[in-house]
Amino acid sequence: MPVSRQSTRRRYSSNSLEGQRGTLRATKETLHGDLGIRDRIRHFTLAWFTCTMSTGGIALVLSQTPHRFHGLQVIGDIVFILDIVLFLLFCSALTARFTLFPSTIKSCLTHPTESLFIPTFWISVVNIVSNTQQYGVPHTGHWLVVALRVLFWLYAAVTFAIAIGQYYFLFTGKPLTVQNMTPQWILPVFPIMLCGTLASLISPSQPPSQALPILIAGISFQGLGMMIAVFMYGPYISRLMTAGLPNPNTRPGMFIAVGPPSFTGLALLGISKELGRIYPSYTSISGVSNPTIIPDVFRILAVAVSVFLWATAFFFFSISLVSTLAGALSKQGMSFHLVWWSFVFPNVGFTICTINLGSALMSSAILWLGSVMTVLLIVLWLFVGCFHIRAVWRGDILWPGKDEDHDQ
């Protein structure tokens, strides 16, 4: 009896997968077959932490949004708790992957795509620490203030070492070309850069003698991250000019370029606001005859610099938005990838920077813009979250050949 070409292809695909995994069975619903939980866990990559870094970012935005209402604090608490639960769940899943498939530990750290998402774990960590300051310190004792101070220095040391190690690997591994350049190349320096944001958040609760070195370290590492990002922007724009836009499925990653100027702006605004408590009561700068002017001068410079950094972030936001919309409306369309969470987290910094600028310039219009951006960001977070769940259910992720480890 003749067999159709389609049924032959289906049977061949099923047999191939059974030979590779030993756990697949042919089904009528899909040509790919069904994977067991064990085999799906094998493809749980570090990119999943883009979800927790975005969820933590939403909690942070809710703590900063200017137009508040009764119950908003409770909503922020719930989102923060959800972030912690998801973070622990993802850590457990990653541990299960490494336990069941020990060989994936090395491949995870050296894979040219998956290794770029190592920083998302540490960005998730810094979000938890930042939200602990926002939601925990007002309701606890001095012990948490001390703990946050210790965590700040530990985080700074670890993320600086990771940034050096990751860029060393990129410099000595498989050569990368400008045509393949994406904003993900900025990610290794992102965690250490966020020390500036963390410093601006935790310093108000610290005594002046402890807040000063935290603020100096925050400015130092924020500047480091911003400068590395500036160096990366050159090849990135060159790549766009010579090779065109990325594949529509990866265009949401273009929003990563919004992050560095946004977080640098909000860090400068936060640090400059806190300096008035330190100078001149605690210390001064050599050669300054009138230390009382130090906070005012720094505040003026911080606001001015933050304005043009905000404009830079808005430029990259606009380019990313237009490019993503064009990709979504193209014939090829867009399918879900974990990089979709880039819609959320970089724009967290953009939103908070807008809010802080509104406060610094005492502009009600800018503050209302910040509130509108907060609402849109929450809607976008829910939108991406729904597509994330849908993609897992449909086998679009956590599936052989469809995740960041696809060429292992």
C-alpha cells in the first residue's frame, strides 16, 4: 500500500528523535513528538532569568512611581514575592539540569549564545537586593541595613570578576564579526554597572561614614559600565548600517541598548540627591574651600548629564520600537524567544529615569509621563508573560533546537 510523502517524513522525524533521546513517541498532534520533563529540563537555559530580572524591575518601578493610590504598596509586595519565588524556582530547575546532565555545565559557561545570559542571573540578584531596600528596610531593624551594605560589596566584587572573565572568554574564544554584533555583547558589564543604581537606592538608609564609599563605588562602576556600553555602540550602529536589522525574532534584544544610558541617568540623579546628607558634615574634597557647594554643583551636573542620557535612551528606544513593529508586521512575523523580556527590563531604567527627572525638574507633566510609562510597562510585562507560558505549552521553548543551547 503506498505511503504518502508527508507520513514518511513524519515517521522519519519521530524515529530520529527516538534514536537521540529514547523518550520520544510519535503523536498525531505534532511532527516533533513529545518530550518528557527530564529532556525538557535539559534545555532550561540561563536566559530564563530574563523573566526574573524583568519581574524584579516591575516591583522596583511600582516602588518609585509618583502617583500612588491605596493598595499600590501591597501590589508591589506581591510582585516582589513573585519575583523571589520565580528566582528560586528557576535556580532549582537549573540545578536539576546540571545534576541530570553534568556536561551542560561547561557548555553553558562556554556556549557563545547561552553564556551571554549569565549576567541575567546577577541582574535578578541585584533586583532582589534593591527591592529588599524598598520593601524590607522600612519594616525591619538595623540588621537589614547592615546586611544590605555587606551584600553591596559582595555583589560588586563578584560581578566585576564575572565581567572580566566573560569578556576574556569573548576575546579569546571563537572570533566574532561585526555583522553578528548584537546589544547582548553589553550584557557582561551590565551587572557591575548596576552597582550605581544599587548605591543610589541603599545609601539613604546607611550612616554617612558608610554611605560615602558606597556612593563613590557606585559612581565608579556606573561609569565603567556606561563607557563599555559607549564603546559597544560604535560596532552596533556600524553593524546596523552595513548588515541591516537583525532577524525579526531577535529584534526585541535591540531594547538592551536603552538600558545603559537610562540606568546611568537614574543612578546619577539618585546619588546626587543623597550627597547633601554627606557633604560637608562628614568629609570634604581636598582643595575645595567651601564644601557646602559640593552637593549643589554635583546635583546640577547630574541633572544636566541625565537629560542628554535620557535623550540617548529615547533614541535607542525609538529605533528598537520601529524595528520591532516592522518585524512583527512582516511576512515572516515574530515567534516568542526569551529575549522578548528585553521589552521590559531596559525600559524599567528608562521609566525610573523619567520619574527621577520629573522630580528633579519639578515637572508635573514629566511625572505624569512616568506614571503612564509605568502602566504601559506593566501591561507589556503581562503580555510577555502570557506569551512565555504559551511558548512553553506549545514547545516553542524548552525544546531541542529552539533554545539558546541549540547548537550544543
